[in-house]
Amino acid sequence: MMRKLILLVIWGVIVAFSVNWLSHQTGQANIEWQGWQIEVSTSLLVSLLVVSNICLFMLQRLVKSFISWPSWMSANWRARRKIGGERALGLGMVAFAAGDFKAARKHARSAEKLLGAGMLPDLLSAQAAHASGDSRAALRYFTALSKEKDTAYFGQIGLMRLTHEKGQSAESIKNARAAFALNPDSVPAAALLLAHDLARQNWVGAYEKVSLLADHNQDGLGPADTGLLAAHICLMIADQKEKPGDRHDWLTRASGFSERLTAPVLRRADDEHKAGKSRQAIKTIETAFKALPHSDYLEALSRLTHDNEGQFVSRIGTLAAASKNTDNGYLMMAQAALDKRIWASASAALEKISSVARTNQYFLLMARLAEMRSSNGESFAVDRDYALQQAAIAPRGPVWLCKSCGVSDEQWQVTCGYCSTFGQVGWGVPGDKQNLVSAK
């Protein structure tokens, strides 16, 4: 406000100075035109010219405003429609988020009426129609979205889900492939195509999809363990490879996806042993044991090494101390010592296991140790009975467990024997179906 006032004062001073200067000019101007002769003072002539220019400028602005009035009214009308359409679009999104799909469709229609066909109105209409169960309207909107370059991917994803819910498998796969071609990082399309490839046992195609899902932290498969599934798929591909190098690469990939699976490591070590690389096979098993102390690795080392009883137990003790989970490592050491009937080493290993890790497996080994000592003439019946009682009430240790249904088994299987789910049986602790704890 102050700035405008200062400018007004400055302009007033300039005008006053100009008028005063012109009034003191004494010159005369003569104009002859069409037989007319006009004599006027120069200061008056200049003043008339200035006033005429100002009047012409104002007249030009008035004519321009009159000519542009219809377009100004039209722009004003469009602006009001845009504001109303954006408000209806916002209210529709709020209603959709709140679960009021009827209101969402109402606002979507208003937005479409005010804004015309467009990306956001069409998307809101499609989602609201889909959520409210109007499959025909949803199909129409998703089809329209799929024909536009910017929204083609989202249209294909919407059509994929719509046809999948209606049981149109061929159409949903077709839409998923179209969406995947438009966006190779599409998790929803990859999840559907993965299920299709698994059903057809197209392991290479399944690997492409599951590796994408594994990179996205298992998104798209719900509670399933994508890393474990990828490891199983790699195993299937390795079984199809004839060249040892190709087989080795896929087995290595399987181990990289999940440590909860011992089969890839065991097969890799077996191949290395058959190729005359026994030291490399032992190193492979030992590295895996440090990541996941497991009885399968214990048995493999027992076959591959030429240690005597004491040396073998000592080797397992060294690996247990260096493992990620020393409690499970010492549990394996105790088992190895009992298998070799070295009771002192077994007792020492069991004593190193912390109280929080004393599962039913720990107490079963304690009972086994007491039974062995008892057979040697010493009386440990009380210790054995106590250990068996504790084993019955202690938390269960790691077992082969299906991530899909939570049912445990004594042996690993490619497909769960209870729910028939492929690739979800891994080594873990029972009790938490949604988030298994790996036994490291």
C-alpha cells in the first residue's frame, strides 16, 4: 500500500512539473490543412496531443475488453467447472478410501461431468465401479484406460484383476502379460504370471518372476516366503541342467536366496566330491554350517571327512563357536559327541547352551546323555526322567516347517504334504506361521 502511495506522489510531481514547464513556453504553432489555418501555442498543442494519446489508449483498452468479453466469460466458466470437478474428484477419493463406494461413484460421475474424460476421473470411476461390484462398468472404464498411452498399464492391471476374479484365467493371463510388457517391474502382474508358470512347471519363467518379487521384499505373495520359493525354483532348474557348471551356478543361486534350505548346499558338495574336490566339498558344508547349524550338514561332514571321533567333535566345536547361532551350533556339537559316544564333550557342549535356547531338542539330548551314562553302570535314571519331563513342556526347536500352512514335518519336501503348496517348506521354529525365525 505504501509503495502505491509513493508511486502516486511521484507521478503527481512529474505531471505538475510538466504542466508548469509547458505553461512557461512562449512558442506558436501554425497549421495549414485543406485551406484552413490554425494558430495555437506550442504548449497547448503538446498538451492536446498528450490528452489525445491518453484518450486513444483508453478507447483501445475499452474496445479490446468488449471484444474479449465472451472469451473471458468462457474462461471464468471453465475455471469454475475445473474447481468443482477437482473438488468432486477429491471427495470421491476420500469416499473410496473410507469404503463408501456408492458415494465414490457419485462423486466420480460428477467429476467426469465437470472435467470430462481424463486419467483421474476414469481411474476413480473404474476403481469405484470395481469395488461396488459393477463389473460391467469397471470393465468399460479399465478398457478405456488401457487404450491411453499414459494409463495403459493401469488399465491392463485393472482388467487382469477383474478377469481373474471372474475366473477367466486365459484373459487374466493375457492382461498380466500385457501389463508386464508395459512395466517389467510390475509386482501384481509378476505374482499372477508366477502362479501360472508354477502350475505349468515352467521353472525358468517362474524364476524371472520370483526374482523380481524377492527384490521387492516378497510383495505380491502375501505371507509366502519369496526367497524360499526362489530357492526351490532354482533347485528345479538345477535338476534340469546336464552341465556341472550350470548345475553348480543354479545351486549357488538357490543357497543365496535362502539359508533355510539345506538341499542346495548338500547337492553342490556332493557334485564337488564326485568331481574329486573333496576339500572344496568340506569347505562348502562348513560355510553353510556356520550360517545354519543343521544335522544334515553334520551327517555330510561325517561322510566327507576322515577325522577320528575326537577330531570330528573338535571340528564341529570350532564351527559351532564361529556360527551365527552358537546355541544351535553347540547343540549340533553335543549330538555329534553323543553319536561318537564322547560323553564329556557332549556334556561340555550342552552346558554352553544358554537357558533361553534350551528347547525340547536340548532336553532330549540331555536324556540321551543320561541314558548312555546309565548303561555304563552309573545311575542317571533320575536325570534322564527329569530331562524327558522337561522335553515334553519345553518350546520346540527348529523343524522342517511349511510357511503356507504352518504344519511341521520330520523331512524336507519340495511340496508340503499337508497343503500341497510348492516351495514353502523350510527350516524354522514353529509357532509363528507368518514370520518364521530361521534356525541360524
